Amino acid sequence: MHRWSVVPRLWCLLLPLLLILSLTLLNYDQLSGDSFLEPIQTSLKCRKLRERLVAMTTMKLADMALFTQVVRELMDCPWRLNLTHREIQRTELWACCNASDRLIVTRQNTHVNQTLSYKTQRSRKKLVDRTLWEMFPRSVPWKKGLLRRCSVVGSGGILQNSSCGEEIDRADYVIRFNLAPINQSRDVGGKTDLITANPSQINKQFTDLQKNPGPLAKHLSVYGHTHLLLPAFSFAFGTAPCFKVYHALRKVLAQQEVVFFHPDYLYDLGQFWRHRGQRATRISTGLILASSALEICEQVHLYGFWPFSHDLSHNPLPHHYYDNVGPNHHMHAMPEEFLLLLQLHIQGALQLHVGNCRA
């Protein structure tokens, strides 16, 4: 009796399963329609989009309307970090340039009585005397070992109404360029760990820093305790303005610490990308710091990198999210750099965010 008493219990367990199976078989035609095939179709479409963009070698002959449409569709495809491609990029960049130790001039990578060769004038030297050496930080401004997540924030007009601010600020380390304003925090965020400025920008906006450092200190105060990265040794004419910024901020005891690009790093990185097809006179600050982030960060997220005059829906855009002043086309080739970064995105080495950020 005990053995047969188990049968009703088994039927109680099996009956619901059989009912579900029957309903599934009866409705197979409905379940195997477009909704069933959609993931496969999407996967094939995304693969074709990736293959198409990776095969591009230049933007010079690109149909911009078609290119924009392809990028728009690509941004709807899932992105996955590819550890192999990320490590290949990191290893190659480290072997060439070593941002981890050489992005900025420090007391560890430079000694007293050494000479620094200017990045654009290699035969021109700057002697590092004791006074100059003491202006350098002891080490790089990030902890040894990889930062987990970094946001590299460009200034493209694509950031307008993007709602990317919260996502940008979620990073462990946030890099910005050329004293870009952060008053549109909903779109661009507010956190800033590293920000750059150009000597020409300093000369134009902040005159007579020795006597009147207040306007510069006020302008920088919105960034909080950040590092201000300056190209003091790129061109000889840029040294004096960068040094003036250093002394002006120390005079007013500003929160920001001034550091300087290492000219050897800038030169080597320029050669690195030149050998990989970037033929512009100079690579942009955006590509420099995206490259640095690939070395020092586990995850690299790029925002505001879109050097085109229309967005993904073909609406007109200003060049920057805060003004419409374009770049020097004789110096930089921003569309070519964008194609490079887009291909790194496709390979899974970094993630490029173009358009609105999703909640």
C-alpha cells in the first residue's frame, strides 16, 4: 500500500508540468514568430554594423548621413568589455609610453640637473634645477594599481541634453579638458579629478596673474580639489604661462594642484598613434587622455567625443556644449580620431557613449 500511495503524489507534481508543455506546443507557431527570431536578427545586424565600421580606414570620403545612421544603430547594440583587446591595448601603450609613471613630470621620473626636451622642439632643452624640480609632485596623482572605472569627458555639443551627468560622476576618476564648465551638471556631471588648460587659453582669459590671481582661482574653485594638468614643456612659449599659473595658485592657497605633462610621454604617444594611421600634425588632448586612461583604468568610458556638426538624429549641434568655437583643422584631425575610438569601442577595449545616457 505504501508503494502505490506515492503515485497520486507524483501525478500532482507532473500534471502542471505536462499542462505547461501542452500549452507551449499548441502555441509554438505563435512563440516562434518574429519575437522568437528577434534576438538572432539583432545579433546578426549588430555584427554586420561592427564589421562595416571596423573595415573603415578613413573618414575623408565618408557619407556623413549614412555614417551617422550606422553609428546610431550601433549605439543600440549591446556593448561588452573584451578583456583580450583591452589588455592588448594596455600592454602596447605601456610598452611605448607608460602613462602610469610618465604622464606627468614627477620627482620620481626626473632628477635635478636633468634636461627635458620639448615635445615639439626636441632639440630645445629645459634644465631641471633644484627650484624647478621642487615644483614637481613626488609621484603621479593616482594610486598605484588600476583605477576601477574612469570617465573621460570631452566637450562635444553632443553632451547637450544628454542627461549623462549622473553616469559620468559614478566613475572613480573623472578627467576633463580645457577648463570646460560644469554648470550644466545634469548633462556633464560635476566631479573632476583631473582637468587640463592650454597656455593660449590662460593668456587670453587671465591676464597679469602675478598681481591678480583672483579670477583664475575663482574660475577653478568650482572643480574642487583637482589636479590642473598643463603642457609646460610642449612648446617653449608655453612654459612661462604655465609657471605663472603654478605660482599664482600657490599664492592664494588654492585647492588645485598644478602638474605638468611629461614631454617625452607626449612625444612617444604621438609617434605611437602616428604609426597606427593618425597623420595629423598633433593628436588632440582627448586622444592623449583617452590613451592614458586605457593604461591606468580597468574600465574606460568616453563622453562628449563627437566632432560632427549634427547629432545622431541629424539635428544641428554646436562644436562644444558650451560654445561653437571649432578646432584648428590644420593641427588636429578629430573625425579620424573619432573613428579610431569608435573601433576601440567595437573591439571592447573602451566604451564610447554617443547620444543620451539611459537611466
